[in-house]
Amino acid sequence: MTQFSIVVPALNEAGNIDLLLTRLSALNFAPYSFEVIFVDDGSTDGAPDKVRAWRNQSNVHLIERRDKPDLTAATLAGIAAAKSDVIVVMDADLSHPPEQLPAIVTPVLNGNYDVVIGSRYVAGGSTENWPLYRQLLSRAGSWIARPLCDVNDATSGFFAFRRELAACISNHARGYKILLELLMANQGKLRVTEVPICFRDRAQGASKLSLSHQQAYIQRLITLAGGTATLNTAGRFAAVGLFGALIDAVVFQWMISRDAGLALAHFISFFVAAVTNYTFNSKWSFREHHAGYLKWHQFGRFLTVGALALLLRGGVLALLVYVWHIPPLLAIFPAIVATAAVNYLGSAFYVFPSEKDLPSLDIRWRTAAIGIVLFAILLRLVYFGLAQLIPDETYYWQYAQHMDLSFYDHPPMVAWLIWFGTAIAGNNEFGVRIGALLCGSITLGYLYALAQNLYDKSTAMRTLLLLAILPLGFGSGLLMTPDAPLVAAWAATLYYMERTLVAGQRTAWLGMGIAFGAGLLSKYTIGLLGIAALVFVILDPTARRWMQRSHPYLAALLALLLFSPVIIWNYENDWASFAFQSNQLLTDGHEFAVHFLIFHILVLLTPIGFAAALLALFSNKPSEDRPFERRRQLFVQIFTGVPLCIFFIISTFETPRFHWTGPIWLAVLPAIAWMIGQTDQVSAFARRIQASWRLTIISCIFVYAFVLHYVVLGIPGMPYHMFTEHYFWRETAGEIKQIAAEVKHQTGQEPIIVGMSKWSVASALYFYTHGDDPLDIRSRNMFGDSGAMYEYWLPSQEAADRPIIQVGMKRRHLERTRTKNDINHMLDHPGPIEYRVIERYGTPVRRVYYRISQGFKGVS
Ligand code: GDD
Ligand code: MN
């Protein structure tokens, strides 16, 4: 009897048939026997006769279709005619070597797999003789399918499967993507493997792959992802968009000509265009998907997408106008194009999604993850160089101006990154923050890999979604503080911890040593992961075996080696920074502050995130007979729980800093992401949380876009001065520079400017006044206060008979030191404390306090 059927679609393959059949029949397949079914689509080169010539000799059959030629339809016809339950599909042109058939069909025959793919894109697979453009095309084709379909070669034409699986393929399926259809229709239910093959380009005849096939392929992918992607829709959408863009540009030009300012002009023009667009799109472009009357929830979604596009385009506009000095009247066009893309994708996938064959929840989450992660990245890319630095970043920039092995209040990584970034991009916001972006991408990569190792690809994608939208992830990937490299190193260390302790990989210890060492160079908190690892090893017998081997110790040694710059610096500086770190914990006012810790966590994780984290940590009870699930849960619990406990204990006697717990949540994100995807056996509470994620995600991303637009361009109708005195140092420093110039003009002497805070005011002034004609800036340690690194950079507290300009964020900062010493008597003829109102584009943003004195009598 026949054990499997080889279906060979063929169109004008006369030159190949004899050779194919010769090679197939040369295969020794005992004890199996097979049939070969050629499906011809009206070939005109005599191919059917070639097949017929073989018919009486062996198990060769011919189907001659009379319908419109189509690869998928032909293949399905062949499958329908097959006599056996196992099918192999292969090309007729010998691109798929018949000799590799056994490797592909055997795993299905013996029941180990449901689908086996002859894959060009796994180790050992290759393509030969294909022109470069075909290779690139094919690579791109399989690459864009990867987010949806978990195989490397989803467009392969050489595969084996159990016949009943084909029943799910729609009769409407067309073109070159039958494997993709097969996999997607049965997703999550299949055991799939890929066997490497060597694909050789045909020697005879020509390829039938056309542009329309490729287009159909992309459309089909969009539909499978839950989008609406008929060509009509895109065309009509583009027509409406063009009209909308015209209105947008005209209104914008008009507003600019009336001196409205960038923000107001682009807001108004956007709204006028958006209302027009929505009307046309709902009545025309997406009319099939629109009820015909105004659906509030759909309109709400439309507004959400529009608002996000608008807030993003403010950044594009600012980048073009402020950084590249393109006139606003021209800059509006690229800005419109950028937002049209966001609007189109948002409309196709979110506002007017495909309703006919809605993909599974799992796929919809994947689509959402891709869209939102990309948007969050785009937002960061557009704004990171535009938003002014916060004082902390200017302080770390000061580190980089005094490069050293380490620093008093932090290890050196942040300084090295800023040094590197500013060496490339200059001493500006771009240069300072490039490092943070880099760290953000490293975090994304490692966390994805960790989640994929612990759970699966869908979970990994949702993990990135969480990382992108939760404040802890968005913040650390944007602002250049020690937390940026810390979070990256933390994610990397977690990844290697899992590889070594859970998966038992020896070589991962090397990565662990490097990641942990890099973490120590970023911020000492990463040490908590070391403690967590110890606890894990004590509790987990399998991991405990590592204790008797040399790898963990070598990794620790490697980390210590990387950490040695910090040790050398401390050795040379009386262990100042170690003393500082432990003092900070032990001496600063003792006070119960657990409530602060919880409040901070609620901000870093959002309330839903916090609830989900607790649920993931405590309610998830894997069954005892699944050792991997048990160990995975232990891993998540220990690597989140141990650092968390330590922070809880510390906060019973010490006020925690806001961002402290940021990185510890990285380990629980995969578990949260996994729970989001669970559908059965979910408690009512967990279901509630699942349902709340949508709102949390949208609110978070909206808030970031809003805040970034606000600090860079402002939001029309919203005053600025609700902002604090901590920000807008560019304008503030400009004002101080002016005051200094006035003083110099009046007295003929170069004034000394003293930032009246530990380090923030002085650093911000340094950053925003640096250049040809630098000011003489000191920090508050001049008056006997602590000044962190300024005690090393500018230790002088000696008297000076030059004018003194104190600058502070608050009035009281100018009068007393932190230890409540009166500053007045250290000053020679102190003037009154005054303030100036700082303006930005003509609107008041903040105040800065200052006082001019004739001289400094020294610390007394
Ligand atoms: N019956 C029928 N009807 N057969 C067809 C039709 C059709 O409309 N179109 C193509 N075929 C047959 C060809 O005769 C050949 O046997 C096989 O399908 C593959 O077609 P080619 O034209 O040789 O495709 P290719 O070599 O460019 O593409 C290969 O790589 C793609 C991925 O990059 C194939 O393996 C594709 O299946 C694969 O998707
Ligand atoms: Mn071919």
C-alpha cells in the first residue's frame, strides 16, 4: 500500500519531469512506498505528455486542472486526490533535491512530528545559484513572517505533513504561501520541525513567481495579523490622506503666518485635517468595516491613534525645525508623512481591524506588541535629543568631563557611556543620551531571550511590550543615568543566570561574569542578584551542583576583574565611595518608609502592573510533576523576591530613592506577560487584570508622548509653570549667563557662580553654558557643604574678592547650608535674594533665584 504521496505542482516543467522522476525512483525507500501526483495547470510545453509516459511504469499520477492556474489551488487539488495520509509537497524544477526526501518525510511517517519543513534558513540549510535579488527577496519574505509564524522558512515549498491538517486551509487561499496557511491555521496545535535543505535554482525553464504573488503574500500576512489590507482600502486611505494632508498643510501655513508658534499651529491644523479624514475614511475607505453611523468606541480608537500620531509628529517637526533648521513651512510635509504612516497602521489594525477572520488572541497580542514597541522606540528616537537634560544627566556629563576609573557616588559606566556618546555626537543631548538608547536596546534583546527561554515567543513579545510601556523600562531607555546601564546589565545577568542555573549551560557562565561585572561598573545594586543566585542555588538541588564546579567561581572572578577600576579608585581615595554607599544607608535619618517604597513601586510598575506582579509571584502554582515549570517559577520568585525583600527591610529605616526598585521587576515581567496570554483556568481576579491591561498600555504610551511633546514644544492651552524648578536649564543658564555678564560689566571682574545644591545646579549650569567663553562655576561645597564629586573637582573654599553669584532653585537654598549654617556671614556685602522668571517661546516656565555679593570670606 501507499504510505505517502508526493504532490508536485507543475506549470511548464517539461524539461524537468524526467529527471525528477528518475531521481525519485532511484531512492531506496523500503519498506515505505509512495505515489507521485503531478498537478498540471494547462502547461503548453508538453509537460503532461512527459508525465503520462511514466504513468504505466510506476505510481505516477497526473491531474490536469482546467481552472485558472494557481499554485495553492493546484497543490490542494493534489492533496485531495492523494491516497495516503502523509503528504509531501515539492517543486517540479529540482530545486528541492529528491535525495533529501527521506529526512523530511520520515518524522511525519513515524509520528514524531505533524509538519516537517525543508528549510533553507536553519543551520546546514542553504540556497545555491539564486541571484542576489531572489535571495534577498526570499530572506525578507520569511523574515516578515517571523513575528506571526514561529519557523525560520515559512515560504518553503518543500514540506511534509499529515493530510487532515490541510482541511483548515481555506479554499480561497491563493498563490505561493500554502505552508504559511497550513501553519497559521493550526497554530499552537502543531509539532513542527525544520530540516536543513540545500535549495538549488532550476536549470530548466523559468520561475513563475511574480510581483503580484509577492504583493498577495504581504496582504495575506497583514490579514493574518488582524489588519485590514485590501488594496482598495490602502488606495482610498491614501487618497483621503493626501486630501487631509493638503488641508493640514494649508491650515498650518496660515497659523504660522499668524505667528501661532509650532505647537499651536500643528495641533490646530491636525485637528481640522483629522475630522475631515475620519469622515471620509469611515464613509469611504473603510466603509466595509464601518457601521454607517458613528460608533463611539471606534471613534475613541480613532482619536487615540490620532493623538499618538500628533504627539509624535510634534517631535518630528521640532527635530526638523530646531535641530536641522528647516523652515516650518517645509518641515510640515515630512512630519505629515511620518504621522500618516502611524495613522494608517493604527487604522488598519486598531480602528478598523479586519472583522471577517479575526486571528487568535495570541496573534492579536503579537500584533499589538509589535506596533506599540515600535511606536515607543520611535518616540524615543525622535525626542531623545530634543528634550533638555535633567540635572542628574548633566551631573553625569560632568563625570565624563573628568574621566576617571570611578567616582565618589557612582561607579564609572555612566561616565564612560557619556564620554563615548559625546565623542561621537558632541556635547549635546544626543551625545549624552545615545548611551541610554543603546542600553535600552540591550535590555530589550536580553529580556526577549530570557522570556523566550522561560516561556515562548508570544510571551517574549508581550514581555517587550510591557518593558516598552512600563515607566521603569521607558525611563531607563531614555534618560542617561546609572540606571540605564544597570537595567541593561540586570537583564543580561538574568538571562545568563537562567542559562546557567536553570538550563545548565556551562558556557553561559562566561556571559554571566561579563554581564555581572558590567552591572557592578554601573551601580552596586546589581549585587542583589548575586544574593538571589545564592538563595536559588540553596533551594534548587539541580542548580546546587554548580557549587562543586569551578565555573561560578571563575565567573565571579571575571566580574571582580571587570570591577577592578572601582577598587583601584577607592584604594587611591581612602575607600571614599564604599564608605559613602554604606554611610548613606546607615546614618541618614532613620525613618520608617515602607509606604514610600510601595508608592514608588506603584509608579514604576503602574497599579495594574503591580497587581499582576503579585499575582505572578504568588498565585501561580505549577504542578509538582512538571519540574521545569516548578524551577521556572522558583527562578522568577527568587530573582524578584530576594531583592524586593532587601529593599523592604531597608525601607523600614531609610527613605528609598524613587528608582531603586526599577530593575528588580525585570525578572517578573516574563511571568506577567505569560499570564496575560493564559485563557483557561484563570481566576476572576486574574481575568480582571488581563482586561485592564489595554487601558494601562494606552495610558502609559499616551503619557510619555504627551510629556515629551510638552517639554519640547509645549501643549497648546497648558501653562508651563506647573513644572518644577528642576527643569528647563537651557533657558535658565542663558539667563544666568546674562546676569554674569552684567556683573562683569559693572565690576570689571569675573564673577564666581555658585550652584546652591549638592551638584545639580552647578552641573546644569556647566552643561548649558559650556563653550567658548565658560563661566567660573562652583558648587555648594564652597560653603562647607557636601558636594559629591565637586569636592574632588573644585575643592577650594578659600576667600575670594571677586563678585559671587549664588544660583538656586529655591530661595532658602541661598541662605543656609544643608547643615543649617548661615551663609550670610561668609559673604562680603551680600545683596538681596532676587528671582527671574524664565521664559520659553514667550511663556513663563519657571523661576530661578540668585543673589549677588561682593566677595567670599571663606568658610567659617
Ligand atoms: N500547477 C501549478 N500552477 N504549478 C505552479 C504554478 C501554478 O500556477 N506556479 C508555479 N508552479 C509550480 C512550478 O512549476 C514549480 O514546480 C513550483 O510550483 C515552484 O514554482 P517556481 O516558479 O519554480 O517558484 P520559485 O522557484 O521561484 O520559488 C520557490 O521558492 C519560493 C520561496 O522563495 C518555490 O519553492 C516556492 O514554493 C517558494 O515559496
Ligand atoms: Mn523554482
